Amino acid sequence: MAIVTGPRQVITVLTASVGLAAATLIPTSGAFLGKKCCKINIQAKDQGIYIAWDGADADNTGFQLNVGDTFELPGYYNIVNFRALEMAATANLIVFPSYLV
């Protein structure tokens, strides 16, 4: 089995903590149909963000990613619990999900 990166996504992070869409966690169509996401690589695109993966909403006590910073988060249950919050004015987060195929 190999880990294959799926299609990248851009998530707009607003003033409320957000997570990943259910279709990213376990796609319901396409090449990765029914596969669990096993890893994500993320990058803060145009504003800094706070992230958390402990099951709580992200806030200003979370892990900080500045513009251009990247972060790899392995493990389905970490990814299910992933949350992001902007530091300032509408931030965009690029997400590259990976699947075991």
C-alpha cells in the first residue's frame, strides 16, 4: 500500500473555528472513494492561523502558523479533530489530504 496525495483544497478560515469537510475525511466519490484520510499537509496562505487537533476549538492558545508556514498532521483521529482559526482578517488555508491506497 502507498500513501497518495489527493486534490488540494483551500479553506477560508473565519472568526469561528473550522474543521475539514466530511468528504475530505472519507471521500464519497472519486479516486479515493471510501478511503480514510491518513495525513494532511497544510499551509497558511495569506494570513496567520491558529490550529488545534485535540478535539477543542482552535483559539489564540493553539499552535500558530504564519503565512507560508507548513505543517504535517498524521493520523485519522488527529485529522478528524483538526480545527483552524484566523489570526486576522479572513485567512485561507491550503490543505493537501493524503490517503492510503
